Amino acid sequence: MSQVPKDQANQSPAEEPAQAGAAAEEHATTAFVESCVETAADSAEAAERSARDRPRFGKLLKLLHDKKDILVTTHLYPDPDALASSWGLCNLLTSRLPGAAVSMSVKGAVGGGVNEAFVRNSNLKLAPWDDAALSGYDAIILTDVQPMLSYNPLPPELMPLAVIDHHRNRRRPHCPFCDIRTDVGATSSIIFSYFMEEEEPISPDLAATLLYGVESDLAGAAGQPGELDNIALSSLTLLANARKLYQMRYVDLPQSYYLCYYSGLSNAMYYEDAILSHLEEIDSPEKPALIADFLLRFEPIHWAMVTAAYENRLLISLRTSSSKLSAADMIRRLLRGAGEGGGHRTKAGGSIPLETNSPTEIERKRTILRRRYLRALGIRQTQGKRLIPKTE
């Protein structure tokens, strides 16, 4: 006679169908999620195959097969997309190159309440930055930046082995591996495609990190996801650790964030469909972009420019919803002969060196920027209107 397990022997006849139904429902849900992930992965691979003459991760692996000490880094003052893409690539290379030491390092501080919280919640392992040690690496990989763009952490004479980025640039880097996709909204999406190409599993924590990286770069009124971004968003949403993702999305913000919004709104002036503002004080360089995203949502506005002085530089963030002129082209016109910058069709940024950092110098350079800005948009030099009218 067969033995009946004790826990089943104590069940009533009514409980058995209920438990069987719950088990079947759980199995069906798991199968559905797995099916969605497989479908999204297939779509990502199809998107990869449809891009002709595009470098694939396999080529990078061949270049790295005999390397023993690899550095992955990104631009100065990194945002979540820069950090997430670098960390994701470190994880993938560590898995595929077991004989190599793969490290991630960032030059300078990771500023800002959101960025600092992201580093903590992502459990990023950052090695100390050492300019003198750069020549000792077998290979250096840049993510979310290019050698000729602003905030490149490498000295001009040092060319990386690989560049993985999504920013527009008129000059293509001369390096062995170059994967620059201007039709993609976030570098984290490109790194996600490498995982799909290699059929490498993505852990829930890493999925949350990559997902937030994509979300943050597409955030704001000027965010424009491409086909690969949409695939990455849907796939990573199914894979991500929901608790970890919540911690990244909803962080406690310091008072400086609210002072930044106050300054940006109080100083905002608009001229026809263009708005500009200046932040009096900032403690981290992502603040102008934060306010530019917010100001672009003002109903009659198609262009938003925000400036701020930071560490002897005048920072500029530019956003647009116009289809006639790209933000990347506009920032080059604004900074010609004065500074450097770059960006995408809807989002761009740059900086101008400050010699004295005095209020007089800052105002003089802001005046030049304002004139160029309005002239480029065909707006007459009329008196602007305050976004927030002054009260008596």
C-alpha cells in the first residue's frame, strides 16, 4: 500500500482542489513571465541583427581575450546611466573573462543626492582613481563618453581600447572598438543588448541598476526612447528586484534640491517659445539638467536653457521638443569659441571656463549666451517675461 504524506493526509477534500489550483496559477504566472522575458530577449537580438555594420560584443571579447588588467570608467560627474552602464559591463566582462581583473573607477566625486543614493543602492564597487596608474592597465574602456567630448576623464594622449556611447559627435574616436549609437537613448540599453547577445543571465539587482540607468536618461520632457530602449525597459522591468528599484526611484533629497528649484523658477525668463534661467548656487553639476527638464514642460515652451557656475566653469544644460533643430547642434552654436559641449537631438550640455568666477564675469558670459540663444532661434531681443511674476 502506498504511503500518503502526512501533510496531505490531514487535508480535507475541499482543500486539495484549492491548493492544486493555486499551484497551477503560480506555474502559469511563472511561465508567462519567462515567456515575456524570452520574447523581449528575442526582440533585442533581432534589433541587434537589424543594425548593419554595427560592432558586436563578440568583437570586444576578442580584443580583450589576452588582457589581464582592465579598467572600465565613464565621464566626470557621472549620472546613473553612466554608472549603471559601466557596472553592467564590469559584470559581463568578469563573467566572460575569468582570467582577467576587471575594475571600475570614477574620476572625481559622485555628486548629488540622487547620484550618491544610486551608488549606495546599486552596491557599486568603485576602485580608487589614480591618474599615475592609468598607463599600467592592459585595456581601458570608456562608457557614456568619448575621448573628444567634455568630461572625458582620460588625458588627451591616452586613447582607450574601446568606447561605448550614445552621444552625437562630429569626430569619431580612433580606437579598436567603437560602439556609438546615437539612435539609442541610454548607454545602459547598449550594455543590456550585450547581455542578450551573449545569452548571459542578468541578476535581479543588476537588472534594477540597468533599468534605473535607462529610466533616468530618458526622464524629463526631452527623453526620447529608441527601439532598443523600449526593449530594455520591458525586459528589465520583468527581471528587476522591485524592492531595490523602489529604493533607487524614491530617495530622500537634501534641502539643496528644493533651493535649486526655487532659484530656477524665480530666475526663469521666457521669450516666445524659449525659456532660460540661472541657478545661483549648486553643490553638484546635475542640477542644471534637472531644472531644464522641468522648465521644458511649461506649455508654450519648446526650448529650455539653464546655466550655473560650478568649480570655475559655467555649466549649460539645453533641452528641446522642437523637430527643426537638434539640441546637439544648438549647443555647438552657443559654445563656438567659448567652451565645449555635446548631446543628442533633444538634450545637450556643455561648459565655459571661468577665469575669475566673479559675478561680473558670470553675468557677462551669460549675456553672450542669451544673445546667441535667442538669435539662433530667430527671436527678437525683446523684454522677456518672468515665469513667476514678482509680487509687490
